[in-house]
Amino acid sequence: MPPPGVGRSPQVAAELRELVELAEEAREGADPEQFLLSDCEFWRHYFRAQPDRHASMVSHLDPLAAVRAGDEDAAERAMPEHLARSRVLLDALFR
């Protein structure tokens, strides 16, 4: 089932489906750069179609700050926290 709002536009649904297919092809072909590009484009389309959900986006500031500071311990703490927040967001968006 598509997330709320996405199914209302056949064009948006088709664009998202195409991006998912591109990401899967890249994943299967072990092309991480293309996978990430497709994934980012997917989310850009998704949030553009649902502007009321922009506030739910998860920030990358904590992991980025740790990487920039060269603080491996902080980066190791920041990523699981970031992923946990992302899981909560995805569960809320797609259930």
C-alpha cells in the first residue's frame, strides 16, 4: 500500500516506482553511488508530493558533526541514534 497521499497521483506513484526500480538495479549491481542517488531522488519526490510531512524529516547534523570533528566515538553513537529515528519515521510514514 502506498503511503497516504502518494497514491492520489498516478504520476507521482509512477515516478516513485521508477526510482525504486533504479535503486534496486544499482543495489543488485553493487553500484552504491547510483543507489544513493536514486534513494535521494525518491525521498525528494516523496516529500515534494507531501509538503505537510517536511517537519518529520530526520536530520543528519549529529552524524555529520562527528565525522567533521574526526570523533569516531561520537560518530559510532550518532549513527545508531540516527537510524533509530529513521526507523520511527519510516514506521509512521508507511503504516
